[in-house]
Amino acid sequence: MTGSERIFPPTSGSHMQFESAHPRAEKILSRIFQTTIDAVVVCDGDRRIIDFNSGAESIFGYTAEQVLGLDVAHLLPQRFRAGHADKVRAFSEGDVASRRMSERSEISGLRRNGEEFPCEASIVCIDLDGERVYAAIVRDLTARKKLETDLRIARDKADEANLAKSEFLATMSHEIRTPMNSVLGFTGLLLDTELSEEQRDFAGRTKEAASALLTIINDILDFSKLEAGKLELEEVDFSVDQLIDGVVSMMADRAFAKGLSIDVETAPGLHQWLRSDAGRLRQILVNLVGNAIKFTVHGGVSIVASSRPVSPGTAEVRFEVIDTGVGIPKSIQSSLFARFTQADGSIARKFGGTGLGLAICKQLATLMGGDVGVDSAPGQGSTFWVTIPCAIGEEAVPESTDDLPEMMAELNILVAEDTEMNQFLISR
């Protein structure tokens, strides 16, 4: 095929020929045809191959002379040939507009050595002096498919390794927490003995450091349980007021030590008794309130509770934790609930923490059918919120305490503990 030849349906086994009123454009098109790395296979109306570029020679393994005049189905695996003939027939019977370019489709090609390979093909139909010719543009997808497979295998292996790690940590939960509980317990006992001022300071710092380490351990283990799918929810009836009071009691010392206030506000119409996993909801609130206290220097923290009916017998409870702290830029708010994410690189040095707390809140809320989020701006404080759908609960009726003194006199306590160190701690 040369740049000075004329396009017309072939009368022999030679290449399709070209004629053009613009020889330079014709030469450019001819060069593109021959140098493109994609295969270009041109057929006549009977599906016989009338041109076969160098890209096709490279992909299919034939020379042009070996395939000219053959049915194009020769380049397909046997099982696809009949279906291909039907598709070409339907394509050729469509209107001119629909025949300009078919949609790209993935098919299987057949190389000269008998190897099947994945490819992507599209077809151009040209009406030429009353005759139709078809140009199939074929791209070899072997390398891309191999890369996709390799990436999928690598991802699956990484997921398996990550799951194995999570399952290991979830299984080791008791073994990892137990020694830390012993450290805290014995440090507390030590602080109850007669100590010098210096010894009491050292013991107090030890207990503070152990408490911080236990918090980090708990975050890592809880996150691992969530990732491994080993964290189970329980449903109990609980009082919203009692839940909030418990959170405030846990966090009050930390807030007051920084000179911060903790305020509570309940919206009118709040469903007081609900049913859900109160322990996990408390864990979310403790985390949000703890963060609010950590990042607030002046002012205080407010907890606002409200609820709204979502269906008969079900309400959505919403808690907002509002602080007067440093605030968070809009650009990073969406990433706060990803694991190991903190607002900026200096936070770990200034405030400490693993960056897992909010990720745990997100996963717990999602597991409970709810959601968490934040509204904030630098210098204007932050409002973290959590919404959880809950069944309407029933008020717990307190048991009579009339016989309590007599019961206390006869009370025996059975403690199940298999660790010798903790047995000794509990006995003391």
C-alpha cells in the first residue's frame, strides 16, 4: 500500500488501495495506518480480509500476506465465529449513522500460535462507490488484564493479611488488657500506702501514664475487633439522662482540671427511654467529649440531646458535643473519621492520641445504623454529632431496697479470675 494509490474494493489478493485529492493528507493517513500499535483489520462485505497493518501483524502473529482473502473470523476462537458473523450481519444492515462506529466491546482474539487473548474492538463501516468495507480497530488487552489480575491478587493478599492482623489483635484483647489493668490496680494500691512526697509524685505519674497507655490499647483493640467483624452489639433499655450523667461523671475531673465547664441540654420531646447498645453509645460520647476537652483551652463543653420519631416504635436520638476549642478547617473535616488521621501533624506532639478515636466512633455508629459528623471552623469551636436509630424502650422499675441491709449482711461475692496477679490484686 502506497500514498499514491487509490481506494477501491480489491480485485485480487493485494492490499486495499488509496486515491486522494490531497496526497499529503493521504500520506499521513497511510503512515498512521501502518505505524499505530493497535491492529487495524479491513474487510470487504463478505468479511474477507483486504488489509492488515503492522500492528495487526504484531498482535495476531500473521503477516499480511498470510491472511489476505481469509474470513476475518479466522482471527477469532472457533466458538465465537458463528456469533461474530451474526453481529457483523446485523451491523451491516443498520443505517449509515449507526455504522460509523460501533461501541467498543471486549472480545477474545486468536493468535497464529493458537493462543487466545483478551482484546477490545470497534468497527468503522465505510460506503465506497456502492461497496462497503469494514475496518476493525483491535487493541490487545493482555498486559492490562494481567496488571488488573496482579493488582487484585495483591489487594486480596493485603486484605487477608490485614484481616489476620485484626483477628489476632481481637483474639489477644484479654491478654493485652489484663497486665495493664494489673499495673493500674497495683499503682492505685501503692498510692493508698504511706509514701514520701517524691514517691507519691512518681506513683501518680506512673498511674497517669498507664491510664493513657490503656486508652491507646483499648482504641487499637476495639478498632481491630471492628475490622475483624468480631464486635457484637447488645440491646438494652436505657435512660438517656442516666447515660449522659454517666458520661459527665467520667469526664468531669478531666474538664475541671483544665478549668472547663461541662453543660448538658435536653431538647423538648426527647424520648427518655430507648433501646440500643447503651455501652457502645456511651463509648462514642466519651470519645467525643474527651476530644472536645482535649482541644479546648478556654470555655467549656456542652452536650445536647434530642430525638425525633422515624417510624412507629422507633426514634432517632441525636447527641451534639459542642466545644469552644481550636476549631477544624473545612478542607480536612471529611478525613477526620478515617483511621490514624489527625487534624495536623503537630497534634500528636501537642495533644497526643492515636488518631483512632473518631474512626472507632464512625464504625460503631455505622454498625448501629447511625452516623457521625462535624461542623466546625478554625477559631470558632466544633460541634461533633452522632445520630443512632433506637427502639422506644420501657422505663426500668427499680427493685425494692427494703431488704438491702439484711442482704448485705449475708452477701457473698464470687470473682472469676484466672490470672494469679489479678487474683492477688482483687484480694488486696
